[in-house]
Amino acid sequence: MKTRMEPAYTIIKRLGGEAAVSRATGTAYTAPYRWQHPVDKGGTGGLIPQKHHPALLEFARQNGKELTPADFLPQARAAEAADCAARARDDAPRARAVRRLRVDVSAVSPFPTERDA
């Protein structure tokens, strides 16, 4: 059984196969196959090179296929990005409170300041 490296496999199938994707990106017919192979086999490990994302998004839009920029992220990274965004939202009030704190470090600094002159 062949290993199907994601997310390339799903995107390529959703857009109509390797031939359609190679035409949309202007790459060799073999490029979409390479994107679905593990790195140790000469592939990209399921990652579609970023320079092809805009062409594929446009191709999907023109052909009524559902494709978003998030679809290009591996699932682990997509989950990590969502988790990071949630943490940032949760930390926002704390970050605002820290920015409001004003500490005069010149009182404890060993270096002379303008006030000392």
C-alpha cells in the first residue's frame, strides 16, 4: 500500500488529479506526484511548495472547488496554529495589564542617568 502524504494528496484529488494540478501550477507532470512522497523518497513530505499556493487557490476558485489557505497546512501544524491563536486570545488581557505597568528602573540601575548628571 502506498503512503499518501497529506495535505498534498487531499488537495490534488480535490482539484482533479495530478494532471490538472500540474497544468494549474505550470509544473512538470511529475511534480504533484513528488509532493505526495516522503522526503526520504525524494518528495516533499506532503507539502506543496508555497510558491504554488496562489495558483492552486485561484484554480480552485475558478472551478468551484473548495480550497482555503489553511488546507495547505499539515494537520498537526494546523492544530498547533489554532492552539497558539487560542492562547494568544487568552493572554491578551494579561499582556495589556503588563504593558500598563510602568517601572522606573533608573532608581535601581548601576549606570548613571541624565538625572544624576
